[in-house]
Amino acid sequence: MPPRKQTDSSKQSICSSIGALIRSRLRATTCKYVGFFVLLFISSYLYLSPLIITSVPQEPISTDYLNADVSKRDAVRAAFQHAWSSYEQDAMGADEYHPISHRGFNFSGDGGIGYTVVDALDTMLIMGLHDEHARARQWILDKHSFEREGNFNTFETTIRVLGGLLSAYHLAGDTLYLERAVDLADRLLPAFDTPTGLPLPMVNLAKRVGVRDQWSSDQISTAEAATLQLEFKYLAQLTRKNIYWSKVENVMSVIYKSLLPHSLVPIFMSASKGDFTQSDIRLGSRGDSYYEYLIKQYLQTNRTEPIYKKMYADSMKGLHDNLVQKTSRQGLTYIAELIPHRSKDGSVTWDRSAKQDHLVCFLAGSLMLGATTSGAAKHFISIPPRLEELTQEGQRDWQTGVNLLETCMDTHRTSTGLSPEIVMFRANEEKGESERDWFIKNSRKGGPSSYDARYMLRPETVESLFIAWRLTGDLKYRQHAWNIFSAIENHCRLEEGGYATVLDVDTVPVSRDDKQETFFLSETLKYLYMTFSDSSIIPLDKYVFNTEGHPLPIFKPTDTKPAFAL
Ligand code: DMJ
């Protein structure tokens, strides 16, 4: 269509005044629109910019995809190869490895069951170490056996060997691993043959009988009894054999019936009566993974078992009411222990101790994971979570998790950058000569090193850093993880091969103990590797990690029926 010609002057003046009117309207409208869009932008920014409850991370992430840091990831992979290759050369197949003397050690005189090999399988698969994995698989095919006349710890064998086989089966799809897992589980089942069904601490794998504690025949450790469930339940799901499920579910039912009003658990139980015996309450050794498996059992079955949400929520309330403490100077959050005392009239009182095991550092990540799942107020949780996406309990747990992780990092302020096995937090009135709000008991400069001063390649802090990184995308967590990895490289790494325990984290140059724990391969290096990998590697909404760092897939239970419910 040809352009219209404007020939008439009046028309022109009308048009020009209309034009002026339109332009002025347009200016006003433009101003309004600009104002509107500025307001919209600011409010959208405020809405979309996720808030960590008290601290906004330096670089908030608005996507759920986190990129790899390739050079750091590959450095961790190389460390795994350094640890594995010397074990393979010196002690292939042995349960444990002593890297300084270049020897292996088995848990029974009749031979081992490949603790180290099986514990390391899924890390190899995750790291893409195909040659190492092929040789490890060949060893399992040719030399591995559970027909061993010896007593093996029920809990350790379940979390390291059964968990390792199941995870490797899931990742590799190799039925060899599932067959071995079934063989092992069948040999472990007699541990549950007690009047209550609570498992005995040991099993003779060849004889297929449960074995009582040597010193206290009725006593069992609470965390050990309640940290078998993820493994046996996944096996039940795979095999459709309900016995694996019912045995471990019964354990939870017995514990549930014996719970104290605050839902915190003493660390020992009676296998014959099913109640708690007078013993410490703590989130460290013998208590830790009881709480870890409450939230993870809830997640493993795709949140279909509300009993575990309740048990977890009740115990986290008990934790906050009784155990969460802060130091007065630095304001460090720590988890105290309760020590029982029986007075002459028979009543029990509880003393609070300011001791915290390195093991407790698992709880930081566990609380953050729990806050964004069991403590979620909405279906979608941002990375990092926003305040209104969490319930009040979720907000409380998130904050405690974040704070506890800061404390765990503070315990790395040592001469080596490694954290000790156990720390004591200073009471208000105690003045430390150092800058630290905590100290290592029985440790004196120049004196013999105490047990508490060692770092035995444990994973708990890097485990929590991994979860914190995935849930926040805050680069400070990667930086902390890298600092810990660097300290391990500087002080635990043996040039001739392998990594060893450091005896005193505050003494440089270090003295070492001749031991490379199997969890260094299954947990510490795996969590470090995943922290520097992209977040498609073992996503947290598809997997739960067993307490030994073995990822098991989340599933909806099919045939198996929970033994107890709300
Ligand atoms: C691992 O064997 C497991 O994480 C267990 O639950 C306790 N801690 C060690 C590693 O420190």
C-alpha cells in the first residue's frame, strides 16, 4: 500500500498537535512503564534471589546445575589412584592396608573378605577408573569369598561390603555384585536371631551364626543396630525377598518402642530386652548414624514412610533442646554429649560434656539435607533455599547445619590444616592461650601426642561440605574442601605410595600411623571428587548415600510392607 500523502495544512496542524499529544502521552506512559519495570525488576530480583537464612552466599546460584572444577576434580582422582595403586601392589585383596610397612591385614585368620576392594569399587566407577575397576572385579570373580571362619562385625561388614556391592551393582549393572551381596546378606541374617531381633555385633560368616560381645554378652551398640536398614531394604527391593526388609524394619520398631521422651538415644541397648542401657547420649561414635539413617530411610523410599519423618523430627527437636550449644567467645555451634550418673536413690541425672568427635561433623550436612526435604514447606527448593521454602523446623535445622559446618571448619585451624579426632570446647570462664575456642585434651607442646590429636583420613567434614555445596552452590564450600584436600596431600600422602593417619594435627613435620583406612577410598576421596564434579554426578534427589559413602538409588517400595507405621 502506498504511503498516504498529507496535503492539507489544517490536517497537518491537527496532525502535529495530535502528534505532540501522543508524544507527551508516550513520554508519560514511558515514564510509568519504566517505573513499573524498575519496580518489577527489583521485586523479581528480591524474590528470585535466594536467601540463605542469615548469610547470603557470595555467588547465589539460580540454576540447579553446578559446573565441574575440572583441574581440582582431576587432582582428587589422581590422589585416589595414588592410594589405590600402592594397595593393589602391596596388599591386593587384604581387608586393611598398612602403607608404611607395605603390608595388608585380614580380619580373620581364615582370610579376609576384601573390605578395601569392595569399599573402593563404586568410587572407581564414579571416577571413571575403568582399568582399576576391571582388575578389582577380576579379583572378586577369582579370589573373593565369604566362606571365612572368623567373626566379622555386623555393622562394618554391612556398611562397607554389602553397601559397596549394592552400590557397584547399581552403577555397573553387573550381576556378579548382586550375587555376592545376596550371599553376604544371607550369612549376616543369623545376627538377628535374638529374643528381640536386635542384631548381635558379630557374625561368623562361614558358620552363619551371630556372635555376642566378648566383654558384655547382651550389649549392642545403638548406631550399629540402626545402621543396616538402607542396605537390607535396597536388597529386599532388588530381590523381592521380604526377609531382608522385615529383619531391619523390626529393629527400628523395637527402638521406637523404647525411645526416651526427648527421642535422643543412649549408645547401648540390651539385645535380649530391647531397651536402652544406662550409657552416654552423643552424636559421635556409636550414636551418629542412628540419626543419619532416620532421615535417609525417609528419603530412600521416596518419602513414603512418615514414621521416619516423625522419628527424625522428634530427635532433631531433642537435639536442639538438649545438645546444641554455642561457645561464648567465637559463638561456635557444637553438639554436646550427655553423660548419665546414677545417684544413691537410684535416680539418673545427666551431665553435659563439651566434647565433640570429628564424627559429629556428618551432622552438618545431614541437617541441611533434612531441612530441604523433611523440613521443606514447598515442593521446589531453590539453590540455596529461601526462608519461606522451609518450615520453622527446617529453618532451624538449616541454620544449625550451616553453623556446625563453620565449627567443623574452625577445627581445621591447626598447624597442619587437618582436624583432630576429638575436641573439647571451652566453657565461658576458661581462657585459652590460643585463639581457638576449643582444645585437644591431654595435648601439650613437645609432649607425647594424645589419641584425640590424630587425623585418620576421616570423611565427615568433606561429606558435609559436599552436601552444603550441592544445596547452596556457595563457592566457599568448595574452597574449604580444597583446603582440606591440600592439607591431606601435604601431610598424609606418602611419596612411595598411599596415605597414612597423622598422629598429631598440631605438630609439623608430622609423625604418622601405619594405616590407610578403607573409608578414605569409599568416602573421603569420593566426596571430594563429587564436590568438584558437576552436579549431574549422583544427584541428591535420586540417591541416598549409606553411611560409608555408597550411593543407593531412591525407590518406591513395591512388594515389601513396612513392619510398623504411625
Ligand atoms: C565410616 O566407616 C562411616 O562413616 C561410619 O558411619 C562412621 N565413620 C566412619 C568414617 O569416619
